[in-house]
Amino acid sequence: MIYTLISPLDMHLHLRDEAMLKVVAPLSAHSFSGAIVMPNVVPPITTIEAVIAYKERIVHAIGNNVFEPLMTLFFRDDYSREFLEKAALHVKALKLYPSGITTNSEAGVASMDIEVLRPVLEAMSDLGLILCVHGETNGFVMDREKEFGSIYESLASAFPKLKIVMEHITTKESVALLDTYENLYATITLHHLLITLDDVAGGMLQPHLFCKPIAKRYEDRDALLHVSLKAHPKVMFGSDSAPHPIHKKECCGCAAGVFTAPLALQALTELFEKHNKLANLQAFVSDNAQRIYGYKPLYKEVKLIKAPFCVPSSYDNVIPMFASQTLAWSIEHVL
Ligand code: NCD
Ligand code: ZN
């Protein structure tokens, strides 16, 4: 059995920098046609020079693969309109992190006060820049995303022309917001379609499944599955593939992030096939994103075949999800 995807896109990806970039960038670039690249490197991407230089390092790292890195800026509430006008020539989106909420987010916003954010968000809205948001408060870990819901609502109503992407949603409440506000969209990861908190911490602790936002309850996963499998027009695949070296995962004080880039399409195909929804996968992994971002990707054909794929035990010093396990689908070739 064969299934072909055209120009798959990963709308939320961490490529890191330096040695790690060289390991992970070719893996995404092999099977995806493009990706929204997150700016939470060290130091975060806050200038146009940094965007251009980081993009050059990525392009160098991907070699001959057909792949376009779609760059983002790390959101700061003190950017000027003039700066954003220039930035709009180089980035599709700005990524907003509440300060300290996840990996390398210390330089994020200290307050989600709309009046503080207004000048930047108004300029972004006028310029057609997309706002990507890590939507968690600093409340109880299982409630952080749900608590952030009222902030999404305030942002969506205050800036009706601004496209707001709720990144890596994990709750049924976030899913419900999609149909309430025209300008709210979402990315959904592979791992949040597959696991719940039980898989992370219900038995022996699984550091390679630990991420932010943490995987939630069965009813949350069901809600995510429901909108993904039908390729709800406002959801896009965003892997949130977030590699950390093994010594930062298997230690006291495990870093948050699941590394899925090299197996994401194979596992998604398996999942959609299992639910008899293969016909909707193309929209989930590319068409919806193209429409939402107003973006025409580089052409790429990814031919998947129903043949076992044994996920490597590691990629250099990074352990992937499903390490040493076998998936039902593999990538036969990429054109
Ligand atoms: C991401 C990372 O490691 O950069 N970690 C994660 O758990 N998802 C950051 C993020 O997207 O929150
Ligand atoms: Zn992320």
C-alpha cells in the first residue's frame, strides 16, 4: 500500500543551532517541504540580522534537500512599527512566550496585559504578521493551558484582523476556541495525538515524552484527534519536535521536549490509516497551513509505503520518540 503526500509542512519546529542544528535540520529537510522555525535559540532571535544569519546557517545545514525554513522572530513588547515593517520582509510570524514558561523563554513577555502588547500587536495586524503563542499561564501544570484560554479570547477580540495561532494545543477547551473566534487557529503535535499524562508519568517516568505543554487527559487527546483526523480547516500539523541531548533528558532536571521530526510523517500516516482517515492527512500536514499562512510551498512528493520502519535508537546524541520501535509505514522515496 502506497500513500503520497505533497509538500508536507511542519508549522512548529525547533532546529536549534551549531552541532545540534547539523544533526536535526537534514532530518526535517528530508521529508518536509518547509517548516516554521522557532526562535528560542540562545540568544533568542530578536533582530533582523539574527533572522538572516540563522536562516543562512539552516540553509547550510540542510544541504541539497528541497526545504524552505520559514523564519520567526521572538516576540518582544518593545519592537517599533518601523522595525516590524522591515522584519515583515524576512519573517512570517512572531512567537510569543510568557517569560520562563518553557525552554529558552526567559526573554519572553513579563505580562500578558493587552495594553502593554497593543502597539506591537496592532502593527503586526496591519502588516499581516502572524502571532504564534505558547499559551500557558504559570498556574498548576495541568491547568496552565486552560487558564490561558481567557487570554486567547481577549487577544482574539481586541485584534480581530490578527491571525493568532495557539501553538501545540493540548486541551479540549483550546479545541473549542477554534469555533468561537474566527481569527484563532492551532497547531497540533504528533505526540499529543498519541499520548496522555499516563504515558509520561503513569508508570516509570518517561523523560523522552516530557514536554511543555505536558500531555493531558484522555478526553483532551480525543478532542485533538477529532479535529486532526477530520482536518478541521483551522488546525495544522506542527511537530514541536524539540531535540535535547541525551544528558539533558536522562538526568535530574529533565529538559522539556519530544524529538519526532524524523518519524512524524510515518507515524501520522499510521495513525490516520488506523482511523480510516488517510484522505484527510494531506490537508492536516499541508493544505490547511498553506491557506492559513497564505503560503505556497516548494514542491515535494513524499511517497510512503506500508512497510516496517524501525526507528533508530538515537540520532547522534538525541533519542527520538519510538526509539528502537517499529512503525507500520516508512518513507519509500522523496522527489
Ligand atoms: C520546546 C523546546 O525545547 O524548545 N519544548 C517543549 O517541551 N515543547 C519549547 C516549547 O515549544 O515549549
Ligand atoms: Zn515548541
